[in-house]
Amino acid sequence: MEQSAPDPRRGYLFALLSMVVSGVAIYVNAAAVKGFPDSTLYTALKNGVAGLALLLPLAVSPARRQELRHLSRRRLVLLSVVALIGGSIPYALYFRGLQLSTPVTASVIDHAQFLLVALAALAFLRERLGAGVWVSLAVLFVGLSAGLAADAVSLDAGVPYLAAGTALFAADFVLMKYLLRGVPPYVVMLFKLTLGSALLLAFVAATGRMGIVGALTLLQWGYVAVTGLVLLAFTAASVAGLRHASATAVTAIPAGSPLVTTLLVVVGRGGVLSPLRLVGLLLVLVALVAVFILGQRREARTRTA
């Protein structure tokens, strides 16, 4: 099936949409995960909901099945790698790291994900968005880290797990961007979420934690369903963004999701932000505007050159 030419403007708008969805997801997941005795099981189940939803088009649409038949062996292997490094292994690593480390340490490492994507995209995809975007990425990282207690960052046994999980998530974005040059977005999503969630569920089963499923309440299943569909929406927006714009922009812009989450917390719970946190969020906003304008302008010029 022939794909339309990439349009950076559409890609940046999809990245902005994924930022909003991610901000909502963080807010909802924070409430949902508290009701589960095992966070890895919760993640596997909600990912499974997204994966199952993607099987429906495959069941009813001959065109979707045809997209799979046209895949070469090399692309099948790379898509399987996407499922491994984006849909299963990093989740297990990250949750193990959270068990051994501090939340602040995990946050700092997680904030570096878009910087890893930018470096990898520069090296392997030849993405060059200019000095202004790189400065904006640095400001974005500083803004996201503002308000964190620096003395709570610890070089403990959890760091290797957290770093490995974050690196795999970053590598997954770069690999998906590469594959989207010739593979339909639906196929990339299918492997990432459907095969990825199956592998993650297999890991949970192998560690003897699937027995909890039978004791889940209707409310817990409701959380699984809602957050699974939110994950599907985020992945769809992210993959669509990658189809049209750079991996650097499509990961940097959603990193601003704390703006959305913080707004929901303040409106919903009446929270009060510290001055340092307010400054950090302002830096995030400024950096995102700069990436959106400068990056989109640079990519549009590249497309028409």
C-alpha cells in the first residue's frame, strides 16, 4: 500500500497530541497503579488491552493482512526487535530499577530519554535540526529536572536497570523511525504493542505473578481497559508523528507532558507548586515552543530543498 509523502507540520501536530495524551496517561496511571499489588502485571495487562485492540483491524480488513504478507524477512526481524526493545524488555528492566533505586533517580534518568534519541538519530538517521534545537533540548532537560531533590539522586544498584530500560526505549523510537520509511504505521504498532505485550505477559507468567489476575475487581479491570486505550492513543499519535517528522522532535515534544499532568493535578486536587517547580515548567514551555518552531521550520526547508 503506497504511503503519502511525509509532512513535517503533521508530524509536529501529532507529537503535540501525543504530549497531551501522555500527560493525561501519567495522571490516570498514577491513580490506577495504586490499586494493583504488582505494577509490572498492571503494565502487562494494560499493554495487552492495546495489543488486542490492534488485532481487530487485522481480523476485518484484508488490506491490513496484505500489509503483513508483503513484509520481507529482514523487516520481520526488525519489527520483532521493536517488540522486544519497545514493548517488553525495557518495562521489566525499568520496574526492577524502581525497586532498587529512588523515584528521583528514576525521574532524572527517564528525562534523558529524548536526549538519547536525539544523539542516536543524529548518528544513525542523520537528523540535523540545528544548534537552536539542541540548546532547546538542554533547556528542556533542565526544566524537567527542576524541583527534584538533587541529594535524592543515588548511584545505586537500580541505576543500571533504569539506564538500560531508558536506552532501549530510546533505541526503539529510532528503529521505528527507520522502519516507517517503508513499513505502514499500523504494522509497526501491531508488532510493538501486540507482540510486545504478549512477550511481557509471558515474562509475568514465567515469574509466577499471573495468579493475581483472578482476584482483580471490576474497578481494577476498568482501569486496565481505560489506560490500555489511552496507551493505544499515545502510540498511534507517536507513530504517526514519527512517520512525518524527526525522531528528535517526536520524542522531545511529548517530554513536556508534565505541563499537562501538573495542570490536571492543580485543577483536580488543588495542589500548590513551589517557585522552583514553576520556573522549571516555564523553562519546559519555552523549550517546547522553540523546538516546535525551529525544528518544524528546519524540517520543512529540508523537505523542499
